[in-house]
Amino acid sequence: MPSPPKAPARKKDLKVSKEAALSKPIAEVPVSPVPPKTKNGGPDDFALPTKEVYKPDNQLQLVEKDLQEEIAKMLTANNPAAPKNTARFNMKERVYKLEPMVEQLLVHYATDGWLMHKASEDARKQQEVEKQVEEAAAKFQNEVDKAKKEKREEGTDAAEGPDDSRQLRNQFNFSERAAQTLNYPMRDRETTTEPPPTASFSGTCSQWEIYDAYIADQEKQRAQEEVNKQKAAAKKATTATETAETSQDPAKDDHGDVLHHGNMERAVKVLERMENQNTFKELAMDFKYWDDMSDQYRQAEGSLLPLWKFYTDHCKHKHVTSLCWNPEYYDLFAVGYGSFDFLHQSSGLVCCYSLKNPSYPEYVFSTDSGVMCLDFHPQHPNLLALGCYDGSVSVYDVRRPTKPLYSSTAATGKHTDPVWEIFWQEDEMLKQLQFFSVASDGRVTLWTLAKSELLHQEMMELRLGSSGKKDAEDEPTKGNLAGGCCFDFNKAQDHLFVVGTEEGHIHKCSQAYNSEYLQTYQGHDMTVYAVKWNNIHTRIFLSASADWTLKLWEGDNPRPVMSFDLNNPVGDAAWSPHSATVFAAVTDDGKVHVYDLAENKHDALCQQKVVKKAKLTKISFNPKHPILIVGDDRGCVTCLKLSPNLRKVSKPAEDKQKVEDLEIAKLNKVIEIAMKGEMADPAQ
């Protein structure tokens, strides 16, 4: 039987010949294989079967032209079993719409495999596990062989099998448990509801109608504003009347307005403090219990732990110009905000912060001029004295800081230049409230709080020169006066005080003898920013200057006993209230330097950078807790805790000894050694 013609090769566009499409599937009809036969006519069981092809009678007869014709077959990704008339109800248009996207994916075969690539991470882990198993098996086999060998040498029965209690088990030795549960049949529940009622509305709008609507709306807003103004005026008048009645009748209890009652204010303040203590719980625990344990292994070093940061949006673009702790409430301190940039002056601000609520100040009040200094009264903790950039001084009651209780004016003798330092002092004779101030105009002024005004008295005029003696021919002109920048009163003899000037000199003065200086200390080459008497040793004081140095002075010695170079302008310095040999200073590079002369007479025990891209301006020790606060020129105040090496205090060996006497003796020993070194090197 002739074989059917071969189909031409398939082209790239998936076209085949008509001969291959029509004749081949019909012509080649395979039948069951017929086993070949042997020569004798019997079937040959070992011969390969043959295949015979029969031509059906109804096969289509095609000519050569039809056989060479190409028929195109297009392969598509459509799923023939996928529905093509899926319709869904469109809620927006409220009609049924045919679904344009129909899932055409048809999975013919899928299986889960357990093969892993050799370079994969899972394969590497499996190889490591197998390697460990092999090593463990080899180790176990070695132990078994060794045991057999020992038994043979001992002559024991070798037929007894080895102890395989520790033999490794098959890693696939696990049993799988399964249970077949009843699958509940699926149930469909359907319900029909009435469609929600619909309504059609339409309208036309012109430009004039839009204009009229806007005009009507503006008129309505103006009328509403007038009504609101009338209501506010009526409410203000009612409040003023109620306030007057309450002031006339103090026994009247205002329980009507619960939200604005005093008890509600106190309750809300307590809740706010509780919330803040929960928020800053870790910092509160550090403040209470933290001690740097590394101080036990380093005797001449210490560290500062940053705690809270005090900042408010009211002090943006302002400098911290003064810090002062409250003498009675040790968690409360006042911060004065102003500007040391004399070309960019603005209003001042005072914020009273509490360690119990670091998120927002307790009291806030502003001044017309920048605040340059402030001080709490030692016996009346609610009185706060301020010195401003315009030369005025004022006294505020922090409980009602709406306006000052007392304020100086040009008529009452205010300073003509910025007030740099202010200090409360009690009058021992008349028991009057009074304070001192020093300013750049060269005047040290005593201010007394009278019943209705603030009285002033000139205590000292800071004249240029080392003596400060005032001649009869000299007139008090500004040209021959030295600008005062800071001062401090002696802790034991309150009539003695030292004043630092812009020319770098320090003058010791007395209230009882104000015609000339008692003594002049010359050691600084630039402005003296701070002078501080020691809190325990009353003959020692410290000075900080813009010439990068800190100097220690003693009694009547006109030369500094010790000097420390900090490599940057020193903004402020302060003595520790607990130790006579510990003091700290801040510099313009953002560092805090803490010294303990009893441990190291030359270098600081701690030099720590507190702020970045900012200058530290002020520093103050807490009178009770081992913490200090520092302010910078960006209006932020940072609280730091001293490590144990920075707050060492002398411990008395006997009951009769006092801690103050031991601290004084410790500082005297340091000064004595420094004086001997100065005598040995006269050129110093």
C-alpha cells in the first residue's frame, strides 16, 4: 500500500499545509499490531510486532494544488470552559452589565516538589545537618568498636551485643496522626428586599444666581459675627460683675462653673504630672537611682547623665540668659530668655519649670524687653526679681504673673544700660525687702520695695582704674565709668561683694564704704562674665571670663591662686553646694567642664559635650539633688545628673566633726599646695 505524502515543514506564522491538516489524520489509521509468523506458519513470540496502515474508503481525494495550500491556525490563551456571559448588577447605574474580565487561567497539572538547589540556603543547612549526623554516627561507631576491642582484650564474652541505648535514631522516625471529620454541607441563604427609594432632582444655575448666593452668605456671616460680639460683651460684663461680687463677699463659693474652679485646675495639674511621669518613667528612675558603676574603677574621671530637656515654642529664637532654682521648692526653677545679640533684640520671657512636669512650664509671662537676669527671694519663694536689657528692674509674683508688682522707670532711676546681675538681700535693721543690681552703666544700685513704689539708692559707681577713688572734681559721666557685668555677695559677710567688669578687672567692695574699692584683682584680659563666692569656704571665689580662663582667688591675694584654660570663651561658672572643691563651667563649644580640686588640681574630671551646633550660656547646681541645669543660645535647658565621682563629700570620722570643717580643710590644703608652687615659680 502506498504511504501518504509527507506534510511540508511548519512556518513561523503557525501555518500548515492542507495535506497535513486533512489527509494525514484520516489516512494513517493505526490498528492493533500483528505478531509476525515463523516459516512453519506459527506465530513468532520473539519477533518485533509490525504496524499495518489501511486507507479508509471515504478518504478525501485532494489534488497537488490542494495539498500545497496552507491553512493558518491561531493559538490563543482563552479558556474554552470559562463562562462568557457573566453579568453583574451595577449599583451605580442600576443595570446588569456583562463582566468584561473573565478568568482564563486553566491549571493542567500541579504538584508539590521537595527538591532544592545545591546553592540555596536551605540545601546548605540540610547538608550541615546531614554532616553532623554522619559525624555523630561515626563517633558512636568508634565508641562501639573501642568497647568491643576492650572486651576482647579483657576476655569477656564477645558474643554479647554492644549497648546501643545511645544509638542514633532515624531522623525520619516520627508518626503522623490524622483524623477525618465530617464536613458539613454548604448552605446558601438568600433574601430579597425592596430597593431604597430614589428621587431625581435637577436645576439650572446662572452666574447671577451664584453671585447672589455669595452675597447672601457674606451678609449672614456678618450678622453672625455681630451676634457673637454682643454675646461676648454680655458675658464679659457678667463675669466682671460676678468677680466684683465675689471679691466683696469672700464667703461666696463658686461651685457653678466646675471647669474653671480652682479645685479643677489643681486636679488637672496633678493628672498632667502623673501622665508626664509615666511618659518619662525611665528618666525619673535614672534621676532617683542612677549611679555610674564605672566610677568605681576610675578615680579621676566622671560623667554626666542627660535627663530632661525643657523647651517651649514661646522661646523660639531666644537665648537662655539666666537660671535660678527656687529656694523652697527644689524641683522648681526659673529661666530667663532674652538675646545676647545686641543688634537683634526682642521681647523677653520668663518660664518656671518643674522637674515633675518637663513638657510644659508651670508659669509663663513675658516682658517688653529681653530678660537678662533673675533671682528668687530666699524667704519669699513667690517673689521673682528681673533685670532687663533696657535697664529696668521689676518684681513679679509667680502665682499671679499677669503684671509686675513693682517696676522701675526713668523717673524712678532705672539703669541706662542692660542689667546683667540681680541679687536679693534682707535689710537686717529695718527688715525690708530689697535687692541689688549691676549694669553696664557702671552703677551698683540698691532697690527697696516700698508700699506703692520701688525706691533706689546708688551703692557704688564703678570707676576705671584699680583704686576706684572718686575725686571731688570728677563728675559722674559715662566716659569714666567701668561697665559692670556680674557681682556676688559673700555668704558670711553680706556687706562684702565682688564685681566683674568689661575691662577684665574684679573689684571687692563694701556697702559701708562706697567711696573706693577695697581691693582690685587683675588677672583677666577680657570681659568677666561670672564671679561666684564659694558656698562653704567664705574666702574663696571663682571668676569666668571671655579670655578662655577660669581663675580661683583667695582673700586679699591680688593674684589668682589657680588658673584653668578651657580653650573657649567661658560663659558661666558655679560652685557645687555640697562640696567646697567641686565647681563647673560652660563654654561656647557646647561642653560642660566639672572640676574637683581634691582629686585633680589641673584637669577637669569631666568634659562632656551636651549640645550640638549651639553655645552654652548658663549653668546652675540644684541646692539639694545631685543634678545641674545648663542653658544654650537656642532656648533649651538640659538637666544633667552627676556621677558619684563628681559629688564626693567628706565623711567625718568622729561625731564631733562637721562636714563643713572637713570641706574647708580640704580646700585649704589644695590652696596651700598651689601657693607653694607659685612661690617656687615666681615667673608664673
